Amino acid sequence: MKLNKIKATLMALMMLIIPLELQSKEHPKLILTKAGVETIRKSLGQVPLFDASVASTKQQVDIEIALGIDTPIPTDYSGGYTHERHKKNFVIAQKAGALYQILDDDKYAEYVRDMLFQYEAMYKDLPVHPKPRSYARGKLFWQCLNDSNWLLYMAQAYDSIYTFLSEEERQRLNQNLFRPFADFISIENPQFYNRIHNHSTWGNAAVGMIGLVMDDQELIDRALYGIEDDGLEVGLKDDDGGFIKVEGQKTGFLANLENPFSPDGYYTEGPYYQRYAMYPFLIFALAMDNVKPELKVFQHKDGVLLKAVNALLNLSDAEGNFFPLNDAQKGMSYFSASLVTAVDIAYHYGDQNPQLLSVAEKQGQVLLDQSGLSVAVALRDGKTQPFVKQSINLSDGAEGDEGGVAVLRYGVEDLAVVFKYAAQGLSHGHYDKLSFSLYDRGDEVIQDYGLVRFVNIGQKGGGNYLKENQSWAKQTIAHNSLTQDQTSHFKGKYEIGSQHHSELHFFDDSRADVQVVSAREANAYPGTEMHRTMAIIKPENFATPLVLDIMKVTSEAKHQYDLPFYFMGQVLQTNFDYEIPSSLAPLGDSDGYQHLYLEGKGKPSSDSTQFNWLVEGKFYTLTSATNVTDELLFARVGAQDPEFNLRRDAALIFRRKDVGDSLFVSVIEPHGRYSPVSELSVNPKSNMAALKVAFDTEAYTAVVIETLDNKSSLFIVANRDPATSAKHHLKIGGKHYSWLGPYHLEVIK
Amino acid sequence: MKLNKIKATLMALMMLIIPLELQSKEHPKLILTKAGVETIRKSLGQVPLFDASVASTKQQVDIEIALGIDTPIPTDYSGGYTHERHKKNFVIAQKAGALYQILDDDKYAEYVRDMLFQYEAMYKDLPVHPKPRSYARGKLFWQCLNDSNWLLYMAQAYDSIYTFLSEEERQRLNQNLFRPFADFISIENPQFYNRIHNHSTWGNAAVGMIGLVMDDQELIDRALYGIEDDGLEVGLKDDDGGFIKVEGQKTGFLANLENPFSPDGYYTEGPYYQRYAMYPFLIFALAMDNVKPELKVFQHKDGVLLKAVNALLNLSDAEGNFFPLNDAQKGMSYFSASLVTAVDIAYHYGDQNPQLLSVAEKQGQVLLDQSGLSVAVALRDGKTQPFVKQSINLSDGAEGDEGGVAVLRYGVEDLAVVFKYAAQGLSHGHYDKLSFSLYDRGDEVIQDYGLVRFVNIGQKGGGNYLKENQSWAKQTIAHNSLTQDQTSHFKGKYEIGSQHHSELHFFDDSRADVQVVSAREANAYPGTEMHRTMAIIKPENFATPLVLDIMKVTSEAKHQYDLPFYFMGQVLQTNFDYEIPSSLAPLGDSDGYQHLYLEGKGKPSSDSTQFNWLVEGKFYTLTSATNVTDELLFARVGAQDPEFNLRRDAALIFRRKDVGDSLFVSVIEPHGRYSPVSELSVNPKSNMAALKVAFDTEAYTAVVIETLDNKSSLFIVANRDPATSAKHHLKIGGKHYSWLGPYHLEVIK
């Protein structure tokens, strides 16, 4: 049904695309347009941020022109000289092309022309790149992915100087460089080009862009619809373990646009890869919009590309860093160049949302095109408004029915709970159903580990994924989620994981003092259902909001359950005793446990186990309802890590053995501040006396939060019927409670 | 000789002090003066930073007034409510007093009056504080030190509202509160009051301040000259292990001013405690200056107090954080309130150094007195200049002849090497002769661990020193210094360590491209001499400056030497192989080794051992000349740490066994940058091919730095004669070298 829908969409689009040969013969036409350039030239000197962006780009390009062009014979992985040089070449060429148009100075066109002819001279005899690691080796780079980056940028550079070149020069470039280049990354590497994956998006867009410049209909079709007969075997996988060929799957740019984005604009691999993938999506969509505006690519799938920019910005912390869901390198943020592109394009070609201007202002630069000018003009004219991030629920899956990701926020990003109940996330997905992380004003409090890779740092495995990414980062125990019997979700198998997703129970952000998300996972461990409800609540009798975590596990068989909290910062105090071992040994021998040292082991000394710690000058306490037989484990990442690829981060793990049904309930309470300058502690200790499970059945779970000044709040979640209109009645300890909707919060004492 | 000199100085001062009874009867007179208040009132509304400081202080005080006064019965250690409340009381009272003077609004005087009478009502029956940990328990606080803080601030508050009170009210306060309070912290606690220690400085200044307000000559004398017959036993020690009573030692404020400061203004305990001690020194000196300007306290010992402000500011990194020499909590910086005091007073009562204004500007606040007004006016009038920190050598010891601390800097604080060859540093000293730390634009690259304490965080041992401060932080192996036979310098014994200091060989910052410090230590290990030369050099053929470290050890007996580098950040690559253990065990059982896990063990695979790592987006390589028999140990802090009091930080330790004389030579090379936003690596790898010892005798040590592009630089240090006028001739490998002065740097290929 889904495939039929896509097919229909594609057919409809094809009807529109047919008269492509009628497209504009003008250049530039892809990103910059002739009319746009005229407007830009007239605005020079009058739009501060645009002028500043021109000036800094000019400075950067002028230095490169002075240094001279180098197109070395490719030898290195990322991080090595030849890799970084070729990468810099295409980035600078694209900028030089834009400067040629804006400043009308031939030296920029000559620089691009000379560089292109150096490539033209070397490309025809260039063998496949000597480094063997990729499933799809490029020529200039070790993987076709980077060759595609090159072509996507160079197509823009070429477009900018197209009219500066003679017809003979253009023919030489087309025949010796661009067409063979496009063929190499597509028909010669269908395993790279012809799939649903961010790699293919780059390949498709690159082929399409150069097709548009060259006016080569075959390439444009190949970009939009993929290769019909790619000769690939169904079930083939790449070196990350992702599927290359899936039965009946359409390919090409439009299929890639259809598939990984949910209707809400969430990209199934997560924000780190979304940031990377946005660039080819937006750039080719924009080129199509400029050359064929009637195709309305930006409006495709109900405007999904522009929605995706909004989703991406919302998946960042208070400082603009993307939440590291799935494989993600921490520190990537909306300051990335691809987000400058995304924000400027979303502003100009979207609905001129003034909140985007405040992000652009922080970025401090704009694109050297019409969209960048438009943003800079609006900023100059004082139209900016703060970008306000609130709680958001983003569906996953092409149809929006494969789980999702929710972010609960409180205040001006004082607290943000990132809750993942999504699909597998393709080959970059982690086995972490119902996992969460917690941020406080941009600081990680309970962290998601992210990936194990040092992107473009050659000393670390050529800058590529390291083996601990598989053995540690993807495993369930590396996440703030539940591991059963020391085995990862779906046994850590992609074939199984990619068939399933969690299910939303409800998301409710209707009340300022209560933000809730609740979801179930029934497939990670056959026979076991996990149901996690997370909430930020601010009971009237509390000075600060609390994060409530209810993990309800149902299983007929008995198991061991491990629920970790990867806290950042400094242990201060516990209300339980624990022993530390005289030497540190790993917690297990597989599924990530081999990378965890046991640093301490204890047992609860009360029904409410408390753990107090300090992160970046802020105090927190975790209070958990525990049983006397629970084990409390302090663990440290870093065992069996012969190359020091892992950070020595800590976790507190709640372990419960030999149980079937079980309920884990915790509250994370931010309650104070510390300054190393004033050396003043404000509210360093918890205000909670106890956390109790007041009621727990298949239908309802109720917990009571008791404070030190003897007040109590009750939170009830309806486990079965989440309808906002549903009326509930429940008797707990002799008292009747009635409420409407999926949850109830009440101060009871 | 030294004591005689001090005695003579004191006698001379006493002559001047005699006519104290003639002092001003006006109030306020301590910090604010009647004339000063008039100027301030006239300036209101015209000096932005002063007005802002008044406004923010007013806001803070008004909130407290609205909340009401609370003077609880003392029960807690620091971090606990009663401690923090009483602390806040004296801080707010001092501010309220200043506001009363500036704004002429009785509500502030009434607030201070009411608070003082609440204290007056409770103090007479108040027993000694119930918490037993201190060698000198206070009444309001667990230690007399905090009671002294209270009195020093309250004296100012009292002075501000003195004329607002009736004579009867003043008598009541004097008799029931202030005089008994002053007696309690002095004659009832001579072990606290009558020594050379920052504790006593607070005590002396507090007693002196209240004496000045009360016009009580006995208290003033007691403040200046201590208690003549204190009845204390010689050799008595406090709970930190510091000496309380030293034979023949003078006491009181003037002796405390004489002794811990070197003529350069370095405070022997280090900058963290200097910052703390500066406040009573400056405040009481200023009060004396206002009441008895003819005493010229600020000019005492050649202006040492104002020099001390300059020394302190220079002992901070690029972001203003103090270098954590000896016991020091990281994060303390010139943003501390006591540095606002120091900077404002140093500007106003010193020579109006316009560079101080840029620090004041960063602090964003000024004192509510004449000095704060003066700074704010100068800032308003655009007189500010950048505070430029360059290489500096600060002597230690009252006479400046007990070693010192040098900071080598390159560029605008691009690099800073902090080199310690000082005296013991009283009871807060660490056993780390010739240790160093390295900073790069404010980031720690090679760290000094600092203290083990969470100041004012009650959950951690009442906020006091933790036992790991002694067992780990003070030990030699916790520092970037040499440990012999797994035993700390001076066997970790204060009695021995406090008799010795290292000796400067030379300090030379005469050349922009070479900054050198060289010092010897002959007493840490009897029979062994350590001679360390550290330099920042920028050979012509290098793009970046290098940090050169030459540790020359001489011993007739054979020993094991351990030389650690406590690197921050992420291990990237080594050029040697190492094994990681399957479980982690401690490296030893005493002298700090019991807190280090062995994480990896290897041997050099070449004469130049290389270790490449990443800190805060910057790449570094350590290249060391090594022998095949050396052991290379990766260590991690955190063993035998049952309360999680230690950070899990890392070190690379060079171990050499069974040798007498030995030479350790290393180069730390900052060579590149990485951004997680652009994901671009710039120069991630070392440019060095080798580091070789070309020559090594008692007289000279010469090393050759070879680059990958086959160039070489030679650095020679004269181990015997450091005179700048000395001519040296040396033949190395058939080539003659001649030069003038203690070192020679030459590009030889």
C-alpha cells in the first residue's frame, strides 16, 4: 500500500517533469540565478550581515588563490592531506564561483576554471582510490560519498562560471570530467547510488545538479528516479550493516525524499545525519525549484523539506547542539555550514518565520545567494524573534506510523528530556528502544553516549567508525534503557531491529506544569513488553520541576533487568552503602557489558534509594523506588578498550534479578546550584523524602512523591486508555480519584 | 637576621602607631569615609558601572530585607543551612551598610541594627559550635576562621551605621557582642590567632577592624602585634599538619604581612589561598590607611600588598582562572568578589594602572566605595587598556630567596607553562618540587590536579578537606614531577619539606622566541639532585612554538624514576605498543600510587617516543627521548576511592628503573585544531621526526629537534654557569658552538 502510494506520487511527478528540455538556458541557474545576482549586486554595501559574509568569504578564497591550486593524487583516508585538500578544493571552488557572480571579478572565474581543468587532466586516468575500506570506493576520495560531495559543490561552481567558459571548454569538461564522474558514482557504483540512504541522496543530488548544469536529461532522470536495473542482489548489506537492496524499493532522489523523512520532518537516522543529509536535499530541491518551479519540490509531501528544517532545529539543546540520537558525534550543532544553508533556505523559500532569524543571527553568516540576502535584509530590518523551543513530538517512518522521538521541555529550555521510541534508524541506528537523555540549560545531565568515531581524525582508524561503535555504542546497555538478561534489544541484530518500532501510547504537552510522553516496546525482547512513561512535572509544592520516569516491564518468564542512568559529573552522596572492588573487572563479556567496569556494588538501604550528584555547577538527586533485593551498580565505561577509543564515563545501574513483571520508578530532581567562584552552595540536597508506588495494575500506575516538609503529590498514568476524553476512576488506599485524560497529578497532602 | 629585620620594621612601625588615640572620631571611617560618601552621592546617576553595582546590590539586599532576618542556632558544617545563613548575613549586612551610606535610606541601617541585636541577644549564651572537626572551633561557625570572616564584614556594617545608633545601643553591642567576639577568636583561641597563616590574618584583621570602629586600642594593638604570651607549645600543629607555633616567630597582622608574601608579591600558599587572604589584608590595610594614612601600610615592604594584586592576576590563565598550585579548587578566578576588592583598591590606591580597568570591566561590578567609584569613572572615561600577561618569575619566601614560581607565556596566552620551584607553601603545600602544568588559551593541556575537596558542599565531608587530599593530591606522583622509588618528596613529611625550597638556576624571557626557566632541587631526595629546565621555544623552521622539558637527575645510588604527564582530553595515537590489562589494579600501595590504576603498559619502539592527543579541539604531540628499557605506563586516577572523591583523569608515566644519573627530555608540540562543527582536522599530526640528546655532561645538556621535512634545531642549556654575560664554547659531533648566556638555540640543518 505504501509502495503503491509512492509509485503514484512518482508517476504524477514524472508527468510534470517531462518538458525538462524546455528548461532555462541561462546561467547561473541552480542556486544563484541571473535575477538573484542582479538584486544582490544592487544590495552590496547596504546589508551588514550579507556584506560581512561576502567579506569573510572573499578573504578565505583570496588566501587560497594566493596559495595556488593543488589537486594531489589521492592516497589518504579522511584526516589525511589528499582527502582534506580535495575537500577544501570543492568548498572553495563553490565559494569562488559565488564571488565571481557577486563581485563580477574574473580572477574568481579563472581560479575555478583552472582548478576544473586540473581535475579534467587527472580524472580520465585516475584509478579507484587506493584505500580499500569502503563498500563503494571513490576516485578522489576513499568512498563515493565524498566524490559525490565534490560533484555537488563543483556543479555549483561550474554553473557560476558557465558563461565565462567557451563552448569548447565546456565540452571538454563535460566529456572528460563531469559525465564520467557522474557515471562513476552512479552506474558504476549502484550499491552506493541506488538505495534509500543518505549516501544515495548525496549521489542522486550530485548527478542531478551536474545534469541540470549540463542540461543532460539522462543524468537528471537518473538523479530523480535512480537506476532501473542495478543488478544488485536483494539483502545485500553495506559495511555498516545496513541493507543496500530491499525488495520492491524505489530509488533515486524522490524516493529518498519520500522515505527517510516522516511527515513531521524527522529523519529516521537522527539529527546528526539529518544535518548532513539536509544539504543535498535542500540544494537539489532548490535547483529544481529554480529551474522547474512548477514541480514544487519544496511543497512535496506537504512541505516536508522545510518541516525537516524545523524538526532539526528542535532536536538541539539550549546551545544549539544536536541531541546525539543513534550514531552522532557530539558537538555538531546548528552552527554547521549545512544549517546555515538550511535556515536561510527555510526562511526565504518557506514562510519567512522570524524566529529563524535569531538562529541566523547566532550563526553570524548567511549564504551568498538570494536566500542569504533575504535573511540578512530581514535581520537588518529588525524582524528577528527568539527561536522558542517547546515540547515536541516527531513521528518516525515515511508514513509517520513507526514510533518517533519526543522532546519534553520545561521553561526556556531549563530542562529537556529526549525520549526515543523510534524505528531502527537504518544502518546508523542504535538498539535503544525507549531510551532517554536529560539536558539542563544545554548541559548533559543524563547522557546518551553517541558514536565511537573521531570524524576526519585520521589517527583514529582513518577517521572512520571504530569497532567499539558496534561493540559498545550501538548496544542497549550503552543507553539509558532497559537491558534484559545482558542481551541487547533484538539481540543487536539489524535484520530484526529494522522490522520493528516502538508504539506511542500518548504525548501530552497541554499543561504548562505537566509534559508527558508514554510509549511501549513489545518486540525488542519477545515475550516481554516494556512501557515507559516519562514526564516533566512541577507539583505546586515543589520549587523546581521534576523528571518522572516510570518503566513498567511485563513478562511471563523470569529475567534479569538492568536499567542504567549515565549521569555526568561528580558523585556526591548516596543513601545506600556499597563496596568498591580492589581491582576493576568487566561486567560481562558481550553486548557492551565487556566495556563496562564495575566500580561499586551495593544494596538499597531504604525503599527510596537516593543518589545525589553535581553537573556543571548544578545539583541533582535521583530518587528511585527500590526493593531490598535490587542491586545498585556503579559502572565505568572503558574496559577492553585497547586503543583508548572510549570515554571513561560513569553510570548507576539498577539491577533486578529473577523477576517477570517489574516496575522501575525514578524521579530526577534538579534542586540547586554551586559556583566555584563564590564557592556558594544553594539547595545542594534533595527536597524529597520518599518515592512510593501507590498502585500498579495493567490499567494504572500511581506513584507518590513525598517531600521533606511532609507534603505529597500523586501522579497516575492510565496504562490502557490514553484518550484525552476518557474518564477514569480509581480507588487508592481508601481514597477515590477521578480524572479526565491519560494522566492525573494531584497534591494529596 | 631575617627575624631581626622584621623586629626592626615592627619597632619602626610601633613608633608611628603610638598616637592612635588621636584618630578620627568620624564614621564611617574604615572603608567608606565621610568625604568619600559625599563624592559618591554626588556621582550617582553619572557613572554607569557604579550605578549598576548599586542597583544590583540594592536588588540583592532588598530581597533579603523582604525575607526577614534569620540568625539560627549554629549546627552545621559549611554547606549546611546554619553555616550558609550566617555567612550570607554578614555579606548582606556589609552591603546594607554601604547602601545606607550611599542611598541615605534608613531601612538599610535598621536592617543592620536589627540583625546586630539579634546576634547580640544570642551571642552571650552561645556555646562553642557543636561540630568538632576544627583545631579552633568557632561559635557561629564550626571554625574560628569563619567567625573571623563574620567579624571583618560586620565591623564594616557596624561602622556604616555607627552614627545611626544611640550611644546606649553602641555600648550594648560593644560589651555583649563585639568585644567578647573579638576576645573569643583571639585570646581564647591563640592556636588560631597567633600564628603566621591565612587563618590568623583573618583573625588579626577582624579584631583590628572592630577595634578601629570601637576605638579600642587594646584590640588594635592585638591585631597589629598579636598576643605576647599565648601559652602555646613550640612545634604544635593544626589539623592540616601545619605548624602553629614556631620558635621566635612574631605574630599579628604586620608579621603576617611581612612573612607569607615575597618581595614580588607571591603568597607562599599559592594563588588560591592568596585570593582568600588578600581580602583581610587589603581591607584592614585600607582601614588603617583611612584612619592612619601616615602609617603607609600600602607602601609597607616596598608596596608588597599592591604588588601582590599584580602577582595574583598574573597567576591566572587566559580566562582568569587561578593556576591550581598547592591546595586549590579549580574554577576560582579573578571574578571572585575578593578580586573585585583587590582590583578596585589596587587601581585607586595604587598607580591607576589602566590595565586593571580591563579586568574590572570583565568583572562587571565595582565596590560600593571610593575605589569602586574611581574604577567606574575611569572605565566610563575610556581609560581602559588590555591586561597583558607575559612571562613572569615570582620569588617565594619573605626575603624572596626561597625559590619561586615562573610562568612562561607565548603569544597572547596561547601557551602558558606554570613551573613551581617554590618553598613548601605552609600547610597547604604539595610535595611537588619542579612540577609544571601547561595551558593553551585557557584550556588545561597538562594539568595540575588541585585539591581534593568540594568547598562548601556539605555532602562531601562537610565541605572540608577529604582524606584523599593527603593520600593523593599532596603526593608527588599526583604531579607532573619526578618521583623516586615510589616515594614522595621529603617522604611526604611537612617537617622536612618546610625546611627546604628549590633554587632558581636562571629565568630568561629576554627573547620573544625563547622563554626559559631552570631550577634545581637537592633536598627532596637526599643524595639525588633534580635539575629541570623548561622552555617555550619557537625555532624558525616550526610553525608553532614548542614546550621543551629537560629533567636531569643526578644520583650516585640507583633508583626507579617515574615522570608523569597528566594529559587532559583524548588519546589519539602512540608510536609504541602497549598491553592493556584484563582487569585494573592499583600501581602501588602508598604515596598516592594506591589511587592510580594501571591502564596500559608498553615499551618504546624507537628512540623518540610519541604520544598524540586531543584537548578541547586542539591537537598535541609529546615526543620524548627514550631508552629501550624504559616503561611507558598509562595510568588513571580513581583507585581506592570509596566515596568517589577523585576525578578519573589520566596520565602517561615514563618509568626508568635501576639507574643513577638520568636525563628525561620531552617536547610538547601544539600543532593543530579540530572542530566538531566543521569536522575539519587541521594539522592533526606531529611535525617532529625525532628528539635526540646530542650532548649531556655536568656542564651542558644539548638536544636536537628534527622535523619531518628534515630540518633540525639545537638547544643547549648551560647547567653550571647561568650568567647572561658568560661565554660558552662547546664541540658537539665535530662542530663548534659558541654563545653568550645560559642557553643557545640554533637551526642547524
